[in-house]
Amino acid sequence: MRLQMRTAVVTGASSGIGREFARQLGYFYKDLDEIWVIARRAERLEALKKESRVPVRIFEGDLLKKQVYKEYHRSLKNLCPDVRMLVNSAGFGKSGSFINIAGEGKKLQTDMVDLNCRALTRMTQMTIPWMGKGGRIINLASAAAFCPQNGFAVYAATKAYVLSFSRALGSELKSCGIYVTAVCPGPVDTEFFSVSGELTTPLKKLTLASAPGVVRKALSDSRKKRSVSVYGAGMKAARLGAKFIPHSLILKTEELFTK
């Protein structure tokens, strides 16, 4: 008889890709007892709870602040769950030159680093002790991780961290039977662009993907124990190009499109 509660944990679950992960996890895992969702907007999480086929436990809070980590850690200690999957989806981006974005707010870019990198690392560190053989970690990176990006300097750098961290962590945890997948989509049709800025190039508009498609591919790649999940032919070509084309040439090309 199984006594441990089998759970999946999703950050950034109130919208976009994170919300879509929470929706699809009940179909990916047939025997989950609960999905734990973490985000700032409680009303969005309550709506998600009503439509989920799996019971949802809500952790309302900002991952840039301490309180939500305290509540999450308390629940881990008290309930001793078997965490089958951790999805680190919380994050944001802001497009524009480094100097111009700095002028919009002193903390905007450091908050980007803290949420995209530090919070993801902290959630992973807290959760791994509650994961066992067959566990999965999915970290939301981006195709922006493949090379530096003019006009997206900090965001691309944070996603490069996520990709590098995920691949190294996956190598370390393989012997424990825990597998890590970094998801690297291009532009996705979500609320992301209401914060980062509008789609500005024809290429980005042409390669716009749907959140359900990206998540289905990510879960499939996670099941196959793949270290990286890239959705769509365009982004696969971008990944290949970033391996062989000098980054200095890519940056010069990006300058032409951002002028």
C-alpha cells in the first residue's frame, strides 16, 4: 500500500506555460495525488484548481520574497511527499537595451536575474531531497539561451544559466534516477510579451508557438529522458546555427534588426 503522497510542483502556474504544465500534468501522470502550484495571483490559481482533474494545493506568493519558500518548506516537512516532477516555470523578460531598461527601474534587471536564476535554483535545491528514482525536473529556459542577444542581454544571459545549470545537474542526478530537461522554446503565444515588449521582428512572429504544443513536447521529451527540449523546426535550426556560427556574427546581424 502506497503511503506517500505523489505530487508535482509547478512554479509560475498562474499563466502561460506554467499554467499549461499544471493543466497537462494530470494526463502525464495518472496517479498523482496533488499538484502544488506556486504563483502570485491567487485568483488565477483558484480558477486553475476548479478546472484541474487532480487536486491542487495553492501556494500564493512572490518567489522574490521569503514567505512562499517558508510555506513550501513547511509543507514538504509536514507532508513528506514523493515529488514526481518539479516544473520551474516562473520567470520574466524585458526587451530593450541594457541602459534603457535600467532607466525604467533600478531593480528590473536584477529582479530578472533573481527570479529566472536564483529562485529556480532555490526551488530545485529545496525539492530534490523529496524526489526519488524516476523523478523529473523541467526548467524553463529559452531559445535565447543559445547565444547572446542584442536587446535582450540580461534575459538571454539568465536563460543561458538555466540551460547550463540544467544540463550539469542532469548529469549529476542521473545516477539517482532523476532526470532534468531544459525547455528552450522560441516566442510563445502567452502574456510574456505584455511584460517583455511586443513582438518586433517578422521572424519572431513567424515562429510564434502555442503553449499547449510546447508543453506537450516538453513532457514527451522529459519522459524520453532528454536533456533539452526544443519545439519547432525554426528553433531547432537556431540551436544548430548557434553552435556553428560565430556569436560575433550573430550579434552583428541582430544589430541590423534592432536599429
